[in-house]
Amino acid sequence: MPHSYGYRARTRYLFSRPFRRHGPIHLSTYLRTYKIGDYVDVKGDGSIQKGMPFKFYHGRTGIVWNVTKRAVGVEVNKQVRNRIIKKR
């Protein structure tokens, strides 16, 4: 088959749900309160495609810098060649 360079390429197991943990997400996940300055782990969920982070940021730890009704802004460090950039 041809090589794929898509947005979710090579994420067959990265975003998959664990064994016997399929289905909708618990409401407590959405009702959790985040404040600016909190340390959070970025974790993509394969059952929810809207708002999914890019595969590089899956499992990374960052600091909350913005909180809105629908999303939480997280600042994560990313190494690009010889420097570290703060990505939002």
C-alpha cells in the first residue's frame, strides 16, 4: 500500500482505547475544573475526534494558560533542532 502522510498517520495504537474501556467518556472528565497555571497531561482520546491534539503532544505535560467554555489552552515545550519553543 502507498505511504500515508495524513494528520493521524501511524496512530493505530496511540489513540486506541484500552481493552474493555470502549464507549463514551464519563461526564466527570468534562466537569473537571482547570485553573490558569495548573500542570496537565495532554491525552488524546480516539472516541472523541473533535478537539483532538496532534499526535506529537499525546502524553506531554504542559501548563494551562487559557480556559474557555469548550477548550483548555495548554503551553507545551517542543524541541526543534537546537532550541526549545513554547507551543500553545
